[in-house]
Amino acid sequence: MRNSNRQWILRKRPIGDIAPGDLELVDSPIPVPGPGEILIRTVYLSLDPTNRIWMSDMEQYMPPVNIGDVMRGGTIGIVEQSNNPDFKPGDVVNGIAGWQEYVVAPAAQKLNPALPLPAYMSVLGATGATAYFGLLDLGKPQPGETVVVSAAAGAVGSIVGQIAKLKGCRVVGLAGSDEKCRHLVKDFGFDACINYKKEDIRSALKRECPKGIDVDFENAGGEILDAVMELINLKARIVLCGMISQYNAVEPPRGPALTNILMKRARIEGFIIIDYFPRFAEFFAEMGKWVAEGKIKYDTTIVKGIENALPSLDMLFTGKNTGKLLIEVSAP
Ligand SMILES: NC(=O)c1ccc[n+]([C@@H]2O[C@H](COP(=O)([O-])OP(=O)(O)OC[C@H]3O[C@@H](n4cnc5c(N)ncnc54)[C@H](OP(=O)(O)O)[C@@H]3O)[C@@H](O)[C@H]2O)c1
């Protein structure tokens, strides 16, 4: 066990890209569990595009992180000490312990340690659930339809495309490198993938979606959403999951042309995965089966050390991650 608790503290709200000094890594004493409490050592910390949103005071679905507080983040950890009879040292738990090595809590959700822990933070966690509920509940993909997904080699996008394939759709992804595109087509069964950094997005989408677009699972926004809008079919569904192209923007972004939503009587709907927490058992049962049967695969990009949390967050914006980006804070 370490003799201090390294924590990332939010010092300033970033303007545009995160700058040195916006967050600070500090050494604090390891907290001591009181009566009925447990001490948890963080093993994995999830890095997510929404971390950038939580650092800002923009309109959002949870309160922003307060200046001076430990940065918020989803975690998996191991119980080190327990004063709660329901927990024992060695129990594996998950929660939102934040960007720090240790946390004290009254209790936490226990996990089955037999499954690979990174899977709980990706395909079998909030990431996989975002893909599952967003695509199936809002996108309602039908066999033979064309589904487009942006940030397709990322944590959510790579699962969305595979579920759409299981539902009998033509799946076209957009990703930021030829290597990611090859991987999605060859290993994850996508029908096509467009390198949006290299190709003209509009003409590439026209080529790969000859029958138009029935479902757009939108992770990027901006130029990609603009191009998608021109190709949507009658009664298309646009699942507004994320707008990563705009999280670091300083100026208010230019909006997409929404006229086609009207003309095509399409539905565009935002959703946040926390609304689906009561239905996680349903997700876990079906996704768990798909993963066990090898029908859904998942990638993880794992960086070691809490000190690398902030430097690694930018990988989500430059596209250096493939699949779920995690920090291994301590040895599993
Ligand atoms: N609604 C919800 O409840 C919910 C829950 C989880 C996540 N989300 C959203 O889902 C999206 C994906 O999140 P994730 O956790 O799965 O992250 P991720 O896709 O694993 O990582 C982000 C990826 O976005 C791509 N990207 C970055 N800037 C881009 C740009 N300007 N245009 C197009 N692509 C860009 C990068 O890949 P490339 O190499 O392809 O550029 C990067 O790898 C985000 O928008 C996030 O906010 C929403």
C-alpha cells in the first residue's frame, strides 16, 4: 500500500483545450475509514469525453465539479480495509471515486471478480449500456437499414456498430485513421468505414450509404452531423449521444442545418445514460451473453499511473485511443 493518496484537483475551469494549471496533482494522506466505512484502492479510472464537460460550467446533466474538488471519474477498486460487515478486504467494487488512488465510502457496488475488470468499464459498463440503449431504444434499427456511427473506433461507437450488425443492418463508421477503419471492418464486422480526416465526408457518405441513412448514432457532431443530415431517409432516427467535436470549442459552434429533420419527418433525440440505470440488469443479461458468445468484441487502451490521467485525457480528442480509455491506477 502507498503512503499517500495522489489526487487530481480542479483548480480552474479550462477555456478551450485544457491548459497546465487547470488541474493539479497533489499528495494527501490516505483517508481512514470510520465506523461502518470501507477504504477502497482504485485499480482502474475511466477517462471519458464527459470529463471535459464536468470541468466546465456549461449546461449539463450533473453539477459541474467544484473548483478545489477532486476531479470526478468512474472507477473500479479493491477494498483494502473494512469496518462494514458486508465487505471484506479483496472485494472488487465500482463507483465514482474520482481521480485519486484511495477513497473512503460507506459502501459500494460489488462486482464479480471472475470477469475481466476492464470489461466492466467498457462493454459491460456505462459505455456498453450507452451503445445498447441509445441504439436499440432510440435508434430502433431494423434489418436492411443503414446505420451510421461517428467516433466509430471509440468505446461507445465500436459497440454500437456491432449491435447494429447483430440487428441485420448495413453499418458505416467514421473514424480518424486508416488503421482504425481497417480494424472495424476486418475485426468488428463493419460494412464500411470512412477516414473522416482524409476523405471528403459528404461524398464518402454518399458512396457508402447508397440507400440513404436510416439511423445516425451521433458521437461527434459538427461537420459529420452536417453531412449526415443531407442523406437521411424518411422517418430517420438521429441518436444524439455526444458532440465531441465541440467540447473544447471557445466560440459557440455553427449549428447543423436542421431543415431535413422537418422535411424527412425524422426524430432527433438526446439521451444520457444515467436515465437508464434502473434497466442495467436487462442490458447486462443480453450484452453479457453476446460477449460470452464472442458476438461482441471490445478494445481497451490502458495507460498506467494516476499521474498520467490528465495528460491522457487529450487522447480522446486527438483520437489516440481505440476503444475504452482507462488509467490503471494500481495493480489489479
Ligand atoms: N449520452 C451519454 O450518456 C453518453 C455516454 C457516454 C459517452 N457519450 C458520448 O459518446 C461519444 C464517445 O464517447 P466515448 O467515451 O466512447 O469516447 P471514445 O469514442 O472512446 O473517444 C473519443 C473518440 O472521438 C473521436 N474524435 C475526437 N474528436 C473528434 C472530432 N472532432 N470529430 C470526430 N471524432 C472525433 C476520436 O477518434 P477518431 O480517431 O475517430 O477521431 C476519439 O477516439 C462522446 O461524444 C461522448 O460524450 C455519451
